[in-house]
Amino acid sequence: MSIESRPDALTPPLTPPTTQPTHPVDAATGMAKGLTNYGDRGFSLFLRKAFIKGAGYTDQALDKPVIGITNTGSAYNPCHGNMPQLMEAVKRGVMLAGGLPMDFPTISIHESFAQPTSMMTRNLMAMDTEEMILAQPMDAVVLIGGCDKTVPAQLMGAASAGIPAIQLVTGAMLTGSHRGERVGACTDCRRYWGRFRAGEIDGEEVAAVNNQLVASVGTCSVMGTASTMACIAEALGMTVPGGASPPAVTADRIRVAEMTGTLAVQMARDRLTIDKVLTAKAFENAMRVLLAIGGSTNCIIHLTAIAGRMGFEVDLKALDRMGRETPVLLDLKPSGAHYMEDFHHAGGMATLLRELKPLLHLDAMTVTGRTLGQEMDDHPAAFAQNVVRPASDPIYPQGGIAVLQGNLAPGGAIIKQSAADPRLMEHEGRAVVFENVQDMADRIDSDELDITADDIIVLKNIGPKGAPGMPEAGYIPIPMKLARQGVKDIVRVSDGRMSGTAFGTIVLHVTPEAAIGGPLAYVLNGDRIRLSVAARAIDLLVSDDELAQRRSAMTVVEPTAARGYRKLFLQTVTQADLGVDFDFLRAATMRGSVPSSGT
Ligand code: FES
């Protein structure tokens, strides 16, 4: 069909905004959507078609629903190393359903290749994703991500863009084998490095295991942030059913990719926009799953940021109450024993959701156009397996994450109790303070460091503005002199994050952070700190008067930057309790809080 015979496409109507007030909704479809502004809409479409035909497209192809596909392949990102195969399969699925696949690049972030920390660029990727979805014509978008920050960034960006969106994760890597022991990134990376620091293994062995920890492309093989976000994306209803668990290099993963492409076309035709999927009930289902899988603490921040884009505050106290009635069922490292490929062989999310069914909102909508409950009715029958425990015999009786509060963290802090040492969860100790990451690096392994296993290590200035970017330095290494004595855990407190693959009695996300003058800034060496996970409390045992005196005597200078993205980041980033998102990217008005108190 020529453009002259399609006058409707030449004058695409604009309709008022609905749920996303920041972006006008363009009711045009396909290639006529989001026309470049030359002041003549007919000419804009004429020119667009002329250019795309330079790539050999026919009018017949250009009349189809357009499905954008984010291409986050990068030589710096082996977690996305199966991108070519996934892209081919998604495109096949799109074309089988009668759509036109159009892939486009966005930023890609890998944990180990992002300086100073991947969290600093998460919001940049979210902005890139949002703006490229809006700048280019597409009726639906397939988001392909995997490594820790990419899926949160894509969901944040797509939530703000507002068009139909479906998430495809790259899938977990395979496990490797070192001298007969099964290993995988990155819990075993930390364990072997800890053994090397303690002098238990030599340089030759630590070099040998380095070859085995990441046995294929794909995301970390334990329940770290990437695996947690994959499960959360499925629990949110944002992936095809069963989309979370297939490993990266399997046929199942490719089939999920093809189905994702096919569903994207259906979503475009049905105008199943993201606000119909990312509802309060969807966020509550995701929180349930986060707690039940012993998921990464980072995902509280990411879920808070995604929810904030949709107009929902996260109520940390209500989340803690939800945690008290949600058992940890998934026996995966770092809280348990298995790896993601075992979870997949055990039936993946279908097996987990079956056990959680009484606690879920079954009427939450999914990208299939059917509710979670309808999808669960079609799940395969249960079978014997030892990775997902029955609710009657959990790994841990409560949710993996507890929310703490106290005079040290008036805005909250968290601890991954399922990965902590039970002996340390009720503990009072003397503070051993490091002012920042450099101070810690300079002194932590010194034999002169005055520290015992009963002390509490405090690391300041690794919050959203402090480092900046809230690095995963909250997993403070055991000081060398203690490691040599065989100490495996010690209470650690910081305003930073830790990797989802890490373990220990570690208090994180202390809010407000030290860099903006939170109480953490005024902790001194020798102060007493009390941690009570049972009472959900983290307190500095210093009087209010003494704290006030310290506040007036010590000057906290907030970090600044002269230019560029770092300047934007430091001026607008929010604290952990608001998702470390930029303040101007959150929804203009809030619709409520999740989880709701009635959950
Ligand atoms: Fe990419 Fe762990 S480094 S998922």
C-alpha cells in the first residue's frame, strides 16, 4: 500500500495522556508513530519511509506492527553473550506473528566492567531505554537484559515510556568444576578469594579456579541480583511464563525468546500497555517472590525504583511484615546449596509459585493477556525435586530480608538474614570505623588494626552520593588478621550495597547516608552499636545530646561534580528508600504504597 492511499497514517491523531502524564500518547501505529517534527507530518512519514526503504524494506513489511527490540550485546558484557541467538529467535517470533522486528542498541552494563560502579550508570541506561523507546516508532518493545543493572534499568525506562513492553532475560550461565567441586559465579568467587586471603589455598589454585567460575556466557549462576531480577520480572507478569530460569545456552532459552517475540505482537495489537501489568498487585507478587527466593538485597532498591516510576511508594515496614509471613523456599546459593540450572530442572518459577499460591494475587495481569492465576492453572504438574521446598518445610521460616530501623538508620536499613550467621543476629559490639572505601583498603589488612571478632565494622560514605553510586562495597572483607584466625563472619554496617551473591551478617542501605549527614557520619571508633534482627533494630548507643554535639562539631561536605552525568547524578539522585532513582524521573504523583497494609 502506498502512503497516498493511507491518509490516516499521514495525519496520526494525538490523544491526551492517560496514566503516564509526562509523555503524550501517540495513537498512531507502526511507522507512522512518533514522527520526526519537520512541521509537515505527511512529509515526515514520506521521508521516514524513503530512508528505511534504503535498507530494502517493502511497503508490505512497513505496514506491520513494529516491535522494537533492545540490543544490549556488548563485548564488555559476557552476561549478554548470547544476544545474537536471542535476537534471531525474538525476530523469528515477531515475524511468525505478523510483526516487523526492529532492533536498536542501548547502553549495556556489566558488573565488573563499570567504573566506579554499575549502579551509577543504571539510571543512565534507564533514561536511554525510555528515550529511545519514545524517540523511535514501535508498537511494543522487547527488552533483552540480564546482568544485574540492565533488567532494572529496562523496566524503569519502559515503565516511564508507557507502551506495551515484555522482558526477556539472557539466562544464567552454566556451572563449572574445580578439582571435582561444582563452582559458579559469584558466591564461589568470593568463597575462594576469602580462602586465598586466609592463606588456605595458594596462588596457583586461585588462578586455576578463576578459569572455572564462569563456565559459559550468561548471568551469575546463583541467586544473585540477576537471577533475582529474572524471577521478579516473571512474578511481575513481565515475561512469558517460565521465562526466568532457562540457562543462557539452552534450547529452552531460545524457545522463550521466540515466544517473547510472538507475544510482543499480540501485546501491540491488544494495546496491552505496561501500566496494565505493573500494578500494585504485581509489585506485591514480586515482593513475595523476592522474599521467598532469598533474593538479592539490591532488588529492594530496584523494585522501589520501578514502582516509583509507576507511582507507588515502597513501604519498608509493610515489606518487613510481609517477610515475617513469607518463608524462604528456594535452596539456591548464597542462602542454600543449588544453582540456577538446578532451579530450572526443578520446574523453575512454576514450582515456586505453586508453593506460594495462597500468598499471591492471582488476578494480576501478565504480558500474555491472562492473569497470573490463569497461567498457573496451565502449569505442568508437580514432580519430585529438592530445590524448591514445600511451604511446610522451608529453608528459612521467614523471608530472606529483614528491614531494620533505629537511631543509626532513621530512614531504614536492611539485612539479608537468610545469608547471615545466626549467632550474630543479636549482637552488641564496639565500632571499628572506616571513613570511606580508600580508608578501608588502606587499613583493613594491617596487623596494627585494633579489632576482634566481637567488634562491628562501620564503613561510611558508600551511599548513593558518597562513593558515588552506592557501590557493592558493603561486603566488607574479613580483616586479614581475623581471617587468619579462622573468623568467617563479623557484623558489618554501611550505607552501601552488597552483591546478591555475597553472604554474612551485613547491615546495608543505612539511610540517610553519611555523605549527606546521616547519623552514620557521626559514629566514632569505640562507640557501642547494637544489632537486633529480632527487634528489627540497629542502634548507636550514644545519647542524643552527644550526637547533637558531634553534629555541630563535625562538618559534612556533600560531594559535588563540575560537569556531565556525574553532576546530574549527584544533584538529583535519591536515597535508598526511594530507589536511588533520579528525583525527576519518579512519577509526578504517587498513587499509593506497596505492599499495602492489608496484604
Ligand atoms: Fe552479570 Fe553477575 S556479573 S550477572
